[in-house]
Amino acid sequence: MSKDDFVIICGDFGGVWNSGRESKEEKHVLDWLDSKSFTTLFVDGNHENFDRLYAYPVEEWHGGKVHKIRPSVIHLMRGQIFEIDGKRFFTFGGATSHDISGGILEPDDPDFWYKKKLLDRGTLPYRIHHVSWWPEELPSEAEMEEGRQNLSAHGNVVDFIVTHCCASSTQVLLGGGMYTPDALTVYLEEIRQNVKFKKWFFGHYHDNRNVSAEEILLYEQMIRIL
């Protein structure tokens, strides 16, 4: 493999996570990835530190907008189309967190420590705003509109779609009603209905499964596409 070979992660990269600044562990992992013979690309999931991720300078790479975490560790931003090895990739990260049934705590809440103590005694998963959860896990209207415009500029035809979440109808096939539609799944359903594509790869649901001939859920599995 060479730096012209790409490993694409379908969200929840997690390499930019520590609050405040890059930790020693993060630096080690990111430098390790950057030293590999290939280039790592990722769309964001719901488990990313968006405060830090969105603070990186926006650059253009292969026709779309990116954040370069390292020279060969690159975040593919939402609503972009990239030309890679003669193929078009549409990317759109984000998803609703499912592991927050215990709620989202606000660090500036006067009762924060009391609430956290109670939750720590129980079994319900919870998150902390700007520490382990960010509202940017779901896209803005501007990001969704940019995706529409970029797709329209390419005649609503791409080769591959890479996301973290999936379309509402695909969620039904996966969960049989377990998952609730949200603004992102509805948006991705719009994409699914209006865009011609060959394959759609996504993560988020912790399984490896061919949902249909075109839609492929990836978790621990790696597959070659080109």
C-alpha cells in the first residue's frame, strides 16, 4: 500500500476526543496512523469532539472540504463530493446518540455532581455536554443544503456514499421499529430516493451486514471497494 491507498472509516473515528487539547494518547495514535503506508479518511460519527474537530482549518482535498488532522489522517466533511481514483464519493457524517438514556448532563448545572453521582450508581448510560456529547452530532440546515447543492452540481449521480447513520427506511430494515427517525435519517432518505449510487457504506449500528444489494453496514469488517 501507499499514501495513494485509502482506508475509509464510516464514523466514530474517536481520534479527536480529549477535551481542551490533544492528549498524549491521542498524539501517539494519530502519529502512528500518519506513519502508516496508507492514508486514513473518516466521516464523523456521533462520538467525536466537535468543538475540537471543527476548530481545524478547512482545506480542499480531491474536490471537497476536509479537516487535516495529520497529513494522511483526514476528516471528510459533510455534504462533500470527492473524486478518488476516478470515482465520486458523497460523504455525510453524524448520527443521533443511542447511549444517552440516562440523559445529558450540563457541567454548569448547580446539581451536576449530585446528578452524576446518582447516574454512576445506576446502569443507564449518560453523556456530558461538551465533554462526551455535542449537539453537532446532528447536521445543521446549512450542511444539509450544501450536500443537496453539491449533488445537484453532479447531476445527483455518484459512485459511493459514505455516512455514519443511514436513511429512515434502511433503519426500519435494520431495527424493525427499534430506531426513531430524526432530521438526519429523513435527510438521508431524501438522498436515497433522489441520488443514483452504486454502493452506500455506513456504520453506527454495531453490526456487519448487507442490508440490501447497495447498502452495507460496517462495524469491525473491512472490505475492498476499488
